[in-house]
Amino acid sequence: MSYSLAYEFPDLAAHFDRLSKSDQEFAAQLASYYAVDARITSLSGTDAGVLLSDLADQRLRLKESLFRQLLEK
């Protein structure tokens, strides 16, 4: 299951769009978030446990950072 930030924060969807076009740092973080999310979504097998946990933590840190930036800008 993919975690779209626009779906999770519908009231901020326009801000995601605006900042992803006007702020290179934000756009890079957003791209990283979706890359990590895609890796999580594609994981399977018994060796995925540790990697999945690490990626989920990374995705959470990116989401929190992006959310803070949205509130500040």
C-alpha cells in the first residue's frame, strides 16, 4: 500500500504541489519520500523484515520533515 502525502494531508495538497515546483530542497525530499515508499511497497520475502523496518523509519522521518516545511512556508 502506497502512502500518498496528498491523500494523508488533503488540506495541504496544494502546498505540496506549489513547493514541489518552487523549492528544490522540498522537491528532492518529496522525491526521496516516494522512492522509499516505492521500495517498501515492493518488498517481499523473509529477508525484508529488517530492511522494511529501516525504510519505514526513513519514510516517517521524511514525512515529518516535509510536514514541518509545509507548515513553515
